[in-house]
Amino acid sequence: MTNTFRVVFVGGLTSYRALFGWISPWIFIPHTLGYPIFEILFFAYLGRFAGVQSDQFFLIGNAFLAIAVTGMFGMGHATAGERRSQTLAALLASPANRFAVFLGRAVPSILTGCIVAAMSFSICAAILGVHVDLSSVPGLLLATGASAFACTALGLCLGALGLRGRNVSVFADVITACMLVVAGANVPLHLLPAWLQQISACIPLTHGIEAARAIANGASISGTLDPLLKELLIGGIYLVIGLAMLRFFEYEGRRTASLETF
Amino acid sequence: MIAAILTGVRLHMKQASRNPFDLSGVVVWPILYASIAYYLLDAKHDPKLLLSASLGAAVMLMWSLVVIASSGTLEQQRWQGTLELVVAAPTPLTAVIGPICVGGALVGTYGIGATLLWGALLFDVPVSIQHPLAFAVAIPAAALAVGMLGLIMAATFVLYRAAFHLGIATQYPVWIVTGLLVPLSLLPAFVRPISWLLAPTWGFRGMQEAAIGGTPWPDIGMCFVLSVVYLAIGGTCLVAFEYVARARGSLRLT
């Protein structure tokens, strides 16, 4: 157990520090913050043009997408990066717990994602003139945590695919793009076709965003327990699927000797 | 040199069209942005607005592919250790990187077909092009101009190894200030002069005017003028930044 925690935290910290050996903070920070800020502004202005929903609707939806992006890409890139640098086979040959290894790489990026989401939310709220009551902050943090968990669990599934395929980043990109529409971040769910609404109910983020919007509009945490619990449940299901996929694709990668293919 | 450029464009287009996974992204992204616009605008009474949204989403993809193609290819070459060889080759770097950018923009034209088809099939967007000849000229003109704008970006990518992230970060700002889905009249006044300097503005307007009826030729002309200006700026920047990267010995750093 101690070893597992060491792999998660020490491994994750080392990996995160290595990131800054590769990319200067002067590029990392503007890039990481700039992308969600401009994304929020883009959709908020599109909403104004279309005359649907408030700026707050797009502010919350897209700030939560920033969490999804980091959660999914953090886990997805954990395997893709190892494959690219030809260290995946060596890593899988080690006796360390697989989930701990990849979670360790994902946790710092998930935390970064939450911080980035909070900062871009605040900056864009100031630019767009959106006021969110301070009393809703704890509830928003709770929704953030639940969404980060669910998106990371989905990211684990994508990361597991990275044990088998080379282009998992492109796939993660497409999934994130679909979430722009299906998770209700930018399009009110009632405008979507019924079959798409059913899909949106089964993916991470939909219920997290729903809870966050309700909380920002004055609902209490107890009043939004239903969507929050649904978000956590969906995260739990994807976590189980992701762990099973991780095991299966590692076995397949060893069997077909495809771990070093790039 | 011309042969190198034409071969480069053809090669990069073929490479980008080989991978079904990458192609799925090329098709899915503009469709999703167009869908968001269709759902939000709900402009059944104004089909021209939806047609404009389709074209705007396609030009958005064009710009994305230019930055992804140029930054991604340079990053890939860094990882493979071939960037120094490309830089050391007698062919000017502009003739190597320019085709990557233009090739990316031309792959982006797949998005035009995808969004128009998607809109017509699912959202009843009427696809009637008022000036077919102008539309046929506007597409490559837009691709060329957007590709050449990418050349300026690519110059910085030679210098920085975090090129890919820099490239990705420019997507939304350019989409916003060029008025592809959101009219410039809704944005602060200082955005308008910036939009005049950016190729996607004119490329989109050229296609839009040709499609819905208007005067597309001045916009198409601006695409060609800007292409020449970008080529001059991008070429100069590439030479300068290549010199700096050689002096620092940073070409190979991954």
C-alpha cells in the first residue's frame, strides 16, 4: 500500500517536474490559461449572437470542459507519452501497480486543470460581467471534484486504449469535441434530439455541469445531490471499465509485442 | 524550388489523408462546431445564416489544421531527429515548411464538404452557391492565405520546442477575431483592425459572399495579397529564427 502511494505521489511529482524541464513556464502558463479563456469567450459571444442562454451558462459549461480536457488528456497522454519515448515496455515490465503509475502522472494535470478552470472562470466572469455569489463556491468546488473524477475515469479508458493504439490523442480530441455538444456545455440539452439526450445522460460532465449551473443559480448542495451522485456513479462505472481495459490491453500488448510500435 | 513546393504540398496532403483516425478528426470537428451553431442559432427562417455558419466552421478547421500540421510536423521531426537534416538541406526552409502549412489548409477543405453535407442532411441547410466560379476560386485562395499565415507561426515553431502547444493556443483567439461564427460587430471595436490583418477573415468572406451572393472578388484578391505579404514576413522570420536556433544549438532538443 505504501509503495502504491509512493508510486502515485513521487512518480507523479517527478513526472510533473519533468514537464517543466521540457516546456518553459512562460509558455506553459499562457497556453494553459489562454485556451480555456478564449474558448469561454468564443462560446459566450456566440450565445450572445444567437440570443440563447446567459453568459453564465457558457461560462460554467466551458470552465468545466477545461477540467474534462485535463482529466482525459492527463490519463490518455500518460500511456501515449511513454509509448512515444519508447519507455512503455520498460514501465510495464516493472512490478509497480499500473493504475498507480498512470494515476500518478494524471493527478498533477487534473489538479492543474481544476486550478486553470477556476482561474479562467474568474477571469472570464470579470470580462463578461457575470456575478456568482460567494456562497455558491463550496458547491461549485464539489461539482468540480465530481466532474474531475468522472472525466479522469473516462481518461483511464482512453489511456488503456493507448496501450494498443498509437493515435489515442486524436481520439481523446474527438471525444472532447463531442462533449462540447453532447455534455450540455454549449447547447441546452432540451435542444438535442432524444437519442443524443440519452447518450449525454451516460457520459461524464453532463450531470456535473447541471449541478454547477443549479448551484450558481442559488440551489443548495443538498438540492443538487441527485446530479452530483449521478456524476460520481458514472465516474465509478468508467473507472471499473478503464481498469479492466488496462489489464486487457496490457495483456494484448504483451501477446502481440505491440507495446513499442509507434 | 517550385517542384519542391508542389511535391511538398502533395506529399503532406497524402500523408494527412492516409490515417483514418486523423481524418475522422478532420471531419468531426467542423461538423460539431457547425452543429453547435445550428442548434444555438435555430435560424430556420434564415438559411443563409446557417450556410455561413457551415463555411465559418470549415475555415475554423482550416486554421486549426494549419497550426497543427506545421507545429505537429516540426515536433515530429524533432522527436525523430530529422529537423537538423531538413534545416541543413540546400532547399530553403520556407520551401519545406510552406507546403506543410498549405497542405494542412487544403486538407481543411474536406471540412467544407463535410459541414455542407451535414447541414443539408440533418438541418435542411440549403446548399445553393450563387457564384460557383468565385466559390471554386475562393476555396484555394483561402487555403493559400491561411497556409501562408501559418508559415509565420511556423517560424516561431522552429525556435521553440513547445511549438505544438503554442500552435494549439492560437486556435480560439483567431476564430474569435476573424468573425468566423460570431459577427465582428458584437466584439469590442479594437478587434476589427486586427481582423483585417488575418487571412481567415478574408478567406471566409470570399467563400461566404460567393455562396450567399455578393461581391466575393475583392475578398479573394485580399487573400492573394495577404499570401504574398505573409510569405515575405514568414520567409524572413524563418531565416532569422533558423539562425538563432542554429546559434543556440536547440534544433535537436526534444
